[in-house]
Amino acid sequence: MRRILLTYILLFVLGLLAVQAQQPFNTLDNRDRYGNQVDPSTQPDSLDTGTDVQSIPPKLYMWKLSETLGNRTIVPADTLALNFQNTNLVGGMTGEYNFLGNLGSPRLSRIFFNRQDDEPTLFMAPYSSFFVRPDQVFFTNSNVPYTNLTYYKAGNKVNGEERFKSYFSVNVNKRLAFGFNFDYLYGRGYYANQSTSHFNAGLFGSYIGERYQIQAVYNNFFMKMNENGGIANDGYITRPDTMAEGKKEYSSTTIPVKMEQTSNRNKDFYIYFTQRYRLGFKRRVLKEEAQNNSVQQRFSPAAPTTSIASSIAPADSLATRSLATDSLPANNLAMGDNLSLDSLNSNHALPEDTNFVEEFVPVTSFIHTFKIERARHKYQSVSTPDENAYYNKQGVSRDSTTAFSVKNVFGIALLEGFNRYAKAGLTGYISHKFSRYDLMNADSMTVDRFTEQEIYVGGELAKRQGKTLHYSIDGEVGIMDKAMGQFRVNGNMDLNFRLWKDTVNLIVRGFVKNTLPSFYMRHYHSNLHVWDNDNMEKEFRTRVEGELNIDRWGTNLRAGVENVKNYTYLNQKAVPEQNSGNIQILSATLKQNFRAGIFHLDNEVTWQKSSNETVLPLPQFSVYSNLYLLTKLAKKVLTVQLGADVRYFTKYNAPAYTPSIQQFHLQPENDQVEIGGYPIVNVYANLHLKRTRLFAMYSHVNQGMGTRNSFLVPHYPINPSLLRIGVSWNFYD
């Protein structure tokens, strides 16, 4: 804990030094007569000195990166006011994940189309509620320092959960920015031997110059989790009157569990950066034209600028535009209120005494992306002797494995829009990845080392400018070593057109992939699990999907079909296996929001069907519904959201969980349990006052009602009803 505090203090001091570099001290600028910083929003128009208080209106924007080429995508700033109460739920904003009940526990999406690949390793993938990949990191550019502090708490000090998050970003100048993030989670657990403790600290920075640009991330994760193997008898939850001799003299913490003295540890760190150098030419253009170009890029409607008084936005933004770092200005990036980035990212100060200005027009970009990562996994257990163990039959397991990788991508891009004939951008690249894996040897003292190298060549054709049509096609093919015979092709297209008084957004996306299963599906050595599947076939997957957005109607419809050949999964014994046939998955999701005055009803319904329920079980229906009233009080300064939501999915044989490999797999043949058919209801109050968001939620209010089948994973009941609170502050100074 001492190292965690020292790390946080160091990062905070660095942030303070950067603030001093960005804003020189001025006793008359947002300071009282004693030199203390004051919030301009709390001050009168003038001080005793008669000097007007002049404060810079906060303006910021955020973006994420594509991991391969480092293209930027502008995203809404993380100041969500609506449904803030759901932001710390392991089950996700709409409850689509199965998880073990406790905060920070492993999870798996019930929606097949939302599942991600096993990266960086098989063991990190279940921690998607905490682990942040490079393409999920938020970069920030702002004209004032931006800080966010968030705290969540649930339950009491004996069994409850706590999480503290901080995010800081500051601009040294209009082009150079950096910051840090800190995330600490502690879930004591409402069932025995189930506590979690996760820690993440990271640094990020960006320099967006006229010719040279670089963005870099460092993240370090340390995750600890005690394992209990689930409760010994589901009757304690489903039939409490028949347990403990009918006395009901037990609480969740006294229910017997299957495992003791068992834990998992995961450590991961990565350094990722992407840089590019752009070649181009200067041209003289009218000032008005330059303001519509990349000198003053504007936000798209899907990514509004965030100010102190954040407006209420939908929980899930639709069709966020992709903004390539190299792209020239796109007309579709214009905001209705014409709020530009001239105070943040302008390359020139526009002279006022002429109608013409010099503008830099990028033509070609040279790209380099680098990533180094190390992931370590440890499993420790003391249990009864096991004759089926491979290395130590005395019941003691100390399994460990390490994955290390280095990846470089070199590319060259011909940019879109540098003349009237360049209607699309074209990029070509070559990538090389070296991977090393250390597994346990039979003597439990030495390691078995595996090394793999992958070389791909790939390219991208993309049109991101304009208002009506945008598309991108990217793909890569393996040409050497382990990548030989593998390929991936992805395509996206969106069409925007007017329908009566609204704009309709139609999106079509799809992919074709022929890839090897991940390394740990092919090789793993431990005391309880050993496999070497050198002869596994490549998975061949094709998907076609369409999406329709009509904002005025509050409608979003998404539907698609996927075919998988040689589907790789973990069978009833938690051992990798392939299905040699074809499996088809049909899926459709409808999001429909209704409003009548201050009353709102938001709904999301997903239907999906697997052609092989034995190998790939999926619930046929998953439903989320949120009924609330939304209004403004106190002279429209305080936003109030009061309501209740429900999560529900139909019964199915949900995947079981095995602690020794931290993975979800098919249920054992002798222990088949149906999960689902049980609604989970939460009631809440969510408030937003200026820079502060806070909520109070009473989760799982229907505990003990109906079927009492409150499981998301076999033998792992969700937490009982409890009070949750959370608060988040934004600081712009």
C-alpha cells in the first residue's frame, strides 16, 4: 500500500508542476487577497479592487486510438450525467455480463457479438471491467487543467466494496499534453473467500504538431483475487427454508463454499506509442476556408465539447465518427454551435489584416507504432490430495506462466483530401510481433519456453470526410512464421441521410478472419491442467451486421449473422476443444427510448440464436429496461434522475467457472444447472450539480422474491441487496 501511495503522490506532484508551467501565477486571476485559488463560478462580477474576474471557459475533447495504426477517434468526454449509477457495475451499463458476484471478479458477455478476442492473454480477458487496453485509453486536450476524482462505495466495512479513480490531464501548450490515471478497487466479498484487490496506475501523453505527432501510454496493473469455487449448496439461495434445519440462522458470509486458501494473481504492464511524420505543402486559402479545414477542426455531433455545465447525453452515443490523425477537415465534424478548436490545437494564429492565410496540407504520412507488454499469471491453492494432478498430487498448486511480447508496425499513408481527386486515404503497413511464453515444467522448478514470431502485411482504404458517406476497409495477411496462412479483413460503411426532420444513420460492418486460436488455447502447463494442441486448425469466421439509428425516434436497431468453422472452446473438463463443423449465430438488438414530459422509459432487447447450443450456449433473450423521471431543479442547476431498472435474460446452461485457469467453460456433464429467468431490480437517485455527479442506489431490491434463482454463473450467487453510493468531481483549474 505504501508503494501505491508514493506512486500516486509522485504523479500528483508532476501534475502540479505542469499546471504551474501552463498557468503563471497571477494574484488578480482567480485568486483571493490571500493568494488562494477560488472558483470563478462562486464569485461576484468584480472584486474589491474593481478588477473584473476573467476566467477561461473550460473546453476539452477526448479521443482514443486504433492500436495498429494509431488513428484517432474523437469520443464523448467522460462526464456522463445520465445513468451514472451504473458505471461501476461489473455486469455493465445494461447488465449484459455474467460475473461471480463481487466487484472486480471475472466476467463474460452473454451477447456473443460483444465478446472480444483473448488479448493480451487468456487470463486477462475476463477482467475487462478493470483492465484497459491501449485502444481504450482516453487522451485529453484542454485549454485548462482537467481533473476527475471518482469514489464508489457499497455495503459496510466488513463485506462491502470500494473503488477510487482519478484522472488528470494538462496541456503544456496547444500541442503538447500529458496526464496520469489511478484506479484502486477493493471488494471484500459477501461470500467467504471471495475478496478482490486491483490496482492500476498509468501515464499518457500526446504531441499533435503540424508535421510530427506522437501519442504514448504506460499502464501497470496488479490484480489479486481469492477464489471460493462457488457455494457448496445452491439451496442456501433458492430454498433457504430447507437449510440450517429451517432456522435461517445464517448470512451470506457463513454459507459454506467449496474452496479455501486459493487465490489468483495477475500482473500486466505495457508501453504503447504511435508516432507519425507528415509531408505536405503550404497553400494560400481564404480565411473562411481555413476555418473549415484542419487548422480549426470541429467536433462531430456525436462528440460534443464538454464544459463545466455538461449537458445530459445518452448513456451510449451512437455512431461516433472516426477522425484519422492525418485527415484533412471533414465537413461532418462541424458542430451546430460552431465551437472550434482554435484555442486548443490551431497550427497558426489567423491574421486579422488579410483575407488569406497560409495553410499546411498534409499529403503523405510515415507511421510507426510500438508496443511492449508483459503479463504474468499465478495460481496458488492448498486443498486435499488429488490423484489427477500432474505435478504435485499432495494438493498444493503453485502454477505460474509469463507472456512477453514486442510488436512494431511501420506504415505509409497517402492522405485523403489533399486535392479534389483524392477521394479516399490509402495506407499500407508491415508488422512484426515477437512473443515469448514461459510455462511450468514437469519438475515444477524449471520452465518450458515457447517463442513465436508473426509478420503481417496490411493496408487500409478509408473515406472519412464529407457528410453523407464514409467507409473504411482494412486487412492484413500473414507472410512468415506463425502468421503464415492467417488473414483478417474488416469493413465498415455509414450512410447519413435526411428523413423528414431527422437524420438517419445507416451502418454496415463485417469481417472475414482465418486465425489460429490464442497461444494459451494451444499450450498450457499447470498442476491441474496440461495441454499441447499443436494440430489445432485455424478458426474461419465471417460476420455481416447492419445498424440503423434514428435519433428523433430514440431508435437503434442492430442485426447480424456470423458463421464460425472450427470454433474453439473449453469443454466440460475445462480443456480446449474444437468443433469441426459450422456454427451460425443470429443476433438482433433493439434499443427504443420513450419520453412523455419528464418521464422516460429506455429499453434494450437482444435476441440471439446459436445453431449448436451444446457447444455455444446463449440465452435467447436479454432485456434491460430503465424507467425514470428526469428534471432540473434549483433554477435548472440541479439535474435529478429518479427511477428503477431491471435486467433479465431467459434460462440457459450458462458457462461454469474454474478458478484454476480463471476461465468460463461448458458445464460438467454431471452438474448441469440452468441460469436465468430471474429479474434483477435496482432503484436509484442520480444527481448532477455543476461539476459534481452523485448517486444512491439500492441494488437487487427483489432479493428472495420469485424463484430466488439469483445466479449469473452456476453456484456463484450475486450479492444480496445493498446500498451503493458514488460521487464524481470534475475540476477545471
